[in-house]
Amino acid sequence: MREGDGSISLTKLAKEAGVNAPYLSRLLVEHTGSGFIDWRNRVRLDRFIRAYRPGMNLLEAAIASGFGSYARFHRTFKEFIGCSPSEWDK
């Protein structure tokens, strides 16, 4: 998942791991404390932070990191980082 485009589903990831989706979901919560969506968003956010350079377009960088919309990126960013992407960029 960290090396893909960030758009993998729980079902596809479970299939690649050779387990069913509910079992993988349960394992993620038990071992990481986070559900699949939070885990996937964190991977996307990490990808964004590693790739972003000052002056880049925030929307383009967010989409390239696997977020489907700027709204989802903005909510995730604020939840995990504690400020908006534009505040962080300054």
C-alpha cells in the first residue's frame, strides 16, 4: 500500500494478503488501533508530506498522493497534523 497509488480497497488488500476483508479489518484495529480508512489516509498523508515542496499546488500534490478530493485531504490533514494545509505551508 505504501508503494501503490493509495487507492487500494480493504477488499483488494485482503485478497492480496490471502485473508478476508473483515479479518484484515479486525487485525488492523487490534494491532494498530486504527481502522483501514484511517490507516490508508495516514499513508496518503505521509506520501504527501514527503513529496510536497514549497510553491507546489496543494490540490495537485494531494491528488498525486492518493486523495480523491481536496475536501478529504483537508479534513485528514487537519485531523492528523492539527492545522490546515495552507497554514502548514506557510
